[in-house]
Amino acid sequence: MFDDEADESVPGAGRITRGPEQLPAIQRSLGSMLYARIASDSEREAFRSPRPGGGWESWSWARSGERIEELAAGFLALGLRPEERVAIASTTRLEWIFADLAVMCAGGATTTVYPSTHADDIAFILSDSGSRFVVAEDGAQLTKLLQQRSEIPSVERVILLDPLAVDLSARTDEWIITLEDLAGRGRALLRAHPTAVRVADAAVRPDHLATLIYTSGTTGRPKGVELTHSNWTYEGAAIEALGLIRADQLQLLWLPLAHSFGKVLLTAQLQIGFTSAVDGRVDKIIDNLADLRPNFMAGAPRVYEKVYARIVSMTDSEGGVKARIFHWAIGIGGEVAERRISGKAVPAALAVQHRLAERLVFSKIKARMGGRIEYFVSGSAALSKDVGAWFEAVGLPVLEG
């Protein structure tokens, strides 16, 4: 297999991508993207979410669409009007995605709030965006909102995702409702007006506001960026046109959805139709890779830098023959990767050494990450050249874009 031409089937071969000359049809809105995906792939798996007791719950596109539509109808029942803002303050989880898509289908716009945002910055974001409703993950997020209630007069309702650890018995008004309360209102509206959500989505134009993404606020007051439906739908079509992601792939999605990188991946999923296992717990990434055996995962450079540092330091601490074999294998892998990327032939002797390195070292690293990773994706900052080269040597290329 090692001849004078680069093997394009090998991860890392021909790594520079170029923009496509022609894009697939661009959908009118994120809601229309969702409805098109449901129509074509209703029974295929769309999402997986972790069960409280362990394991994963599977959601088809049809089932996901039903849940999203009743939440969208719930927002309409609350009086959400076109382009009005709904803030989401939560870690990455399936309910975040469903709430976001529900807002899109209802014609509203999502305001992003990092769950680590301080109470005064949350108040600033909600006031600056004019958000009418807030989806809050748990008691910790609710406490921050209650502390700032007098500063956020535009907020009419808080929708709580996890009410189990929160005592709502002392409520004197309906400022706080649960996600199930919202869904119940939606089901009631749909019984009376079955097409309410479809009508709302049909009124959404490509230039309508879809998202107000705010910075994390680490260098001053958070700053908001307006993104329209066409910003997202174009991105989805452009990613599909590159041909890097297929509909039969499984993604592990843990990135903060308050960041544009995470939202881009969601848009790509709507466009292409691959499956996403959604779990924002950073401490579960390695376990989830082994359990789910995904085909790709995206992350910030620090994640790959930590994996690299941990594996290298653990091997070096053991020392001896094992460490020498490890570093020999990385050297061989690096030489092979460099040749493949540049389109050069891999000599027979080097190919034999590489197969040995694969069996002794690389296969074990890959198995720890599920054994099916085709590539990782890095974004939001530049990846260290040394870290990228190390992953390339192992046979786990990290794509940057």
C-alpha cells in the first residue's frame, strides 16, 4: 500500500481542505433545517443523552422533533414574538439543544449565557439583550437570577430544567416554571392549534435574528454578537460541502453551546444528519470516548494538550523499556505522518516499523479513546504544533479550522 502517491484513505493524507465550488441548497431557517431533517430521517438516531443511572438514552429525529415542537408551542403560549430573546444558562446537555431549537422554531432568538457567568454579568446580558425568558439549568443558576431579579425587569419567566433539588413550594407567582410546565402549555396550544409552530417557523426569514452570542466576560463586560438564521444555515451547507463529516458518524458533543463553536456543530448536524451523544461533563470525556466509541469529537486546544501531557508524563514516569518503546513509536509515527501529508512514499522498512509501532503503542492509545476515532477537531484558538504533530504520529489527526 505504500507507493509513490499519498494514500487519501489514511488520516492526515492531503490535509489541507479548500472551499467547495458549489454549496448544497441553503435552508431558509434553522427551523426549516430541522423539519427537513425529520422528514428525511425520522426514525434514524439523532441524539444520545446520559441516563441518571448510567447508560445512554437514544432519541430519533422524529421523537426529538415532537419534544422540540411542544416546547416551541410552550414559548408561543407564553407570548414569545418574532426575534424576541430567550436566554439559556446551562451546561451542555440535550435540554439545551431542545430549548434552543424550540426558540428557533417559534421564531424567537437565543441569548447565550455561560453557566460560570457571575450574577451581575448575567443581569447585564439579560438587560442588554432584552431577554423576556430565561432557561436556567438548576438551583445554582436560579439563585443568581433571584439575586438580580430587581435588575432584570424584562425577564417575565424563568424555565427551570432541573427542579428536583429546588423547593418551589413557596412560589407566590409564576416567575419560575419548570420545563415540564412549559411543555404542558405547549401541548395544550397544539391541541387547539396543531399548526401553530409550523406557522411561526414559516414566518422566519433568513435575515431574522437567531442568536445573540455573548463573550465569557473574562476581559470586561460580556459583548454580544448578532447572528441571523442565514449565518447558521450557510455554515451548515458549507461544512457539508467539504465532505469531511458523514451522516453515518457519531459525534461526542461536550463543547459549551454558549460558544459559537458548539453551535456550529449543532448546525452541521441538522444539515448532514449525523448522530450526537451530548454530555457537557468535561471530567467524563475520556470515559465517554471509551464507552460511546465515537467517530469524531471537537474540542478546544487545551483538551488535546491535557491528553498529550497526561499520556507522555505517565509513560515517562514509568521509565525503562516501556518509555523507550513509546518514544521510538512516536518518532516512527511522526516520520510516516510527515511523508503521507506531503504525498511522499513510505519506504518498505519504515512501513514495517510503523506496523510494529501501531501494534505496541498506537493501538492501545486509540482503544482508550474508543477505537473508532477518525479525527478530532480543534477550534477557538491555535493548537500547539508539537501537540498536533504528536496526535498525527499516533494516527489520531486533529483538524483545525
